[in-house]
Amino acid sequence: MATITREQVLDALRNIVDPDLHRDIVSLGFIKEVVICDGAVKVVIELTTPACPVRDQMKAQAESLLRALPGVSTVNVEMTAQVRQRALTPEDILPDVKHIVAIASGKGGVGKSTVAVNLAVALAESGAKVGLLDADVYGPSIPKMLGCQHEKPMVDAQQIIPIRRYGLSIMSLGFLLEEEQAAMWRGPIVAGTVRQLFVDVRWGELDYLIVDLPPGTGDAPMTTAQLVPLTGVVIVMTPQQVAATIAGKSVALFRRLNAPILGVIENMGEFVCPHCGERTLIFPGPGARRFAERLGVPFLGTIPLDPVVSLASDEGKPALLAAPDSAQAQAFRQIAGRLAAEISIASMR
């Protein structure tokens, strides 16, 4: 029987190329362990995110390549993940958070908070440590969407402890205000409040902190981009031309603030009739894909329009969990995987 060497194993695995990073998994340092014993080969492959959209394909490809080596009797490929830390500076106020991702929109009513909630849940579902910060100080809706609007966070050593729900660490001004109370604040107070939501909360170690920004280009988005080192920003829009025009202003703002655009998500896409299967564009227009191509940013995907999404939010349960097998849930998971891939690309630059 031929003797298998470590170099033969690594040479075989060099044929696997990460489709996002465009390099083979050996040169990327993904191979963490190679064990060879009497024809049995065990390999540990560590990816840059547990939400990797090609995880299963990579495992299958590795198993096939290793089985083809002369002398190999059994193959065991173990897939793990470790989210890589963004570059830190001495002034970093959240050094234990590996990536901070803002979810933004040019206008209200596009379902930005719904997208933020479901993406956060999808990332947590994959095994990542995820926080969700509701930075929409004028209309904090995330506590209601997650069914925890009546909870009050505890304070320990002058730090606020996030509320835990659905595997997420959650903080929102909505926890600190009465349900009908309005935040009648001007710019400096808004900026100060956003800062407190970052620095006065004990976020702990997180792979991803998803920040739901208020719509538009006001004080809260600008404060966030200037205060914390964003890995990037995701723009949520609906298909209409007016939505694209206003979303373009958000892209321009964040580019001026040197915050990378990780991608664009189209919400409220086509509606599929549950009775006849007919597909209808309720909000016809050029769409987010064309918008993303025009601005040269990634298109992360489309979320179909379905009343289930809205109903689930009203009932305090993310659509991803309320209807896990629906087209909407599948879209959220696929988009979360693409977002994780874009974050990995950004962290490797």
C-alpha cells in the first residue's frame, strides 16, 4: 500500500479555491490539522465564517480529492469556522467585536428593521456570536419585532446588560422608553445617545454586531460611521425608481465617510400567489440588482413579498423562525451567507 504524506494531502487540497477570496484554501491558511494513520486521513478545515455559503460544497470537494489519492482507505473532513478579527486601533471602543455592520436605507418603509432582525437571526443560527443594536432612536421597533418590548435591561458596574432573545444580544432605546413615549431630541442629543448605545452596553465578545440605523442621512448614521470602525454598510431598498434614487444618497453619504458598502438587498420583491403560483411585482421598478450594478457594489439578493413576514414581526417572532421553510426564510439565509462572505473579503484586504 502506498504511503500517504502530508504534502500529498496539501497538494490535493490546493485544488479547492475559495470562490470569494479567489485563492486556494491551503495558501489562505484554512487547513488547521492533517492527521494520517495507516491509510486513514483526517483534515480540519477552518473557514472564516460559520455562515459560509459554500461550506458543504468545500467539504464534499475535499472528501472527493482525498479519496482519489493512492493508498487512502478512509477520509474524515471536519469543517470548523473562526471569524477573523478586523484591524484594531488604540482608539477602538469595541475591541471585542470582530465586525460591525450597519443596515441602512435612504427612506423609511422599506423593511430595513425586518431585514436587520432576520439577518442577525440567520447569522446566529449558523453558530456565530451576534449582537443587534437598534440605533433608530426615533422609531425603535426591534424590541417589538423580537417580542421583548416589555423587558428592561439590567445594569451592572454602570454598564447595561443586553437582552437575550433568539440567540442574539439585543439593545435598543425602546427598552429604556415607555411604549408611547417619543424621543423629541435634536442632533447633539441623538449623537450622544447613539454613542451611549455602543460604549455603555456590555456587548462582550461578538463575531458580528448588526446595527439597525434610522432611515435617511441624519445624525445617527453619521455618528455611527464616525464613532465605530464599520466593516461596512448594507443598503436596503424596494424595487421602485424613487427608492433607488434615495438609496443612492445613502451610498454617497457612507462613501464620503469612508464606510465600505458591503452590498444592496432588495426587500418586498415579487409576490407569489399561494393559490395559483402567479408571480406579481407589487412594486415594479428597475430593482436593486440594476442599482447595485450601476454603483459598482455587490447585490446580495431579493426577499419576496409575503404577508407572513409582516405578521411574524407584529407577533414578536422573526419570519425566519415563524416560517422556517418559506421562500422568505430561504432568502434571508442565502443573503446572510453572502453578507458573511463579503465581510470575510473585507477582512482579508
